[in-house]
Amino acid sequence: MLVTGFEPFGGEKVNPSELVARSLDGRLIAGRPISVAILPVETRSLHDRLELLRLEEEPEIVLLLGQAGGRSALALERVAVNVLDFEIPDNVGVLRKNEPIARGGPDARLSNLPFEKIVAAWAEIGVPGYVSNSAGTFICNQALYELLALTETASPPVLVGLVHLPFLPAQAIAAGPETHPSMSFELMKKGVEQIIECIVPWVENRGAESAAQPRERTSRMWIPRGVKEAER
């Protein structure tokens, strides 16, 4: 299992996604060793970095973590849209406006996480969280879109998802607590650990069910070309 976070951006000194990701590095959760990577907030290099991580780690599950100041709870992102439209530059000064992530690519890609199971698991342990239908149009959205594209034809399928984390309390105080909710580091970490505890058994059960299904026999009957064309 691979968990990624991002470096600080937008003038912030910390990024909760980096802190939470680093806290999981090398741990064993739900029987799975956790590998961690911290990504720079750079739009132009992101695709290549994600592709290299995929090839090096060969993960069955990838959980992307990102910061979303203004969110009041953990936000499990359902959709990545094929749009780059930044309000602020990335960390090397690149500003992209109304550009596609992938020219000719689909307008959106959907995460394949078990959303209902995760939200229910959060509720059981008292972690505020919900399913979000907008991951924005900045780097986190790009990462989800790029990684879903890179794993689209993987066999067995790779589970890919993005969770946006609120500000930490100190960040909210600095930004204005009346308009910027926050969550403690420990509660964020607990919520991310619960995602792993939830989805690992789900992936393993899905694999067992798939293996138990009888395979369809492939017909080797020769069909004349004219018959094939008539059936179209």
C-alpha cells in the first residue's frame, strides 16, 4: 500500500497531508506494509513522478492525501476532472488557467474506493468525514486524475483514492478561525488509519470472490467473416 502527501504550498509552513503520511511510513496496518512518498506541489512534473512511483512500488492500493483549507471534515473525493485552473501558482511559479490535464482524455475519472464503507467506518469511531464530489482544479485533483489514468488497465485492478484534510488548528488560527475550520493531527491520522483498516479487507474479499468465480470458456468456433459482419 502506498500513501502520498504533499509538501506545504501557498505560503503555509506545514501541510497536514505530509505530516499524516510520514507518520504511517514503514508501519504495518491491516497486515499491509505502508510505503510513503511526499510529492512536490509542481504540476509539470507530477505525471512522471506518479508513474515512477507506480513502477517502483507496484502498489495494490494508493491513497493520496492533500490539504484543503476551508473543509470542516475529511473529504473523500469521488471525482477527478480533466481541468487545471489554479487560483495560486504551484511551488515553482507555474499558473495554469482553464487547461486540460490530458488533451483528449475523458472529462472526468472516478475513484474506485468503497465510499459508503469508509464513511460508515469513520462514523463508528467518531471521525467527521463525507464523500465530496469536487476535488477542485489544483494539484490534488490532477494527482487523482493522473493516477487513475496510469492504473486504468492494471491487472489486478489498483485501488486509488484521494482524501482532502482540513487545516491543522495552528493553520486555522493564522488564516482566520471564523472562516477556516480545523482538525487535530491525531484525529486526521485516526481517520486515515481507519480508511486502511476498512479497505484492505474489502480488497482481499473482492479478490477471493473473483478467484472463486468460474471462468467462462472461450469459444474457439470459427465464424465466417460474412456472418460476423451481418451481426453488426
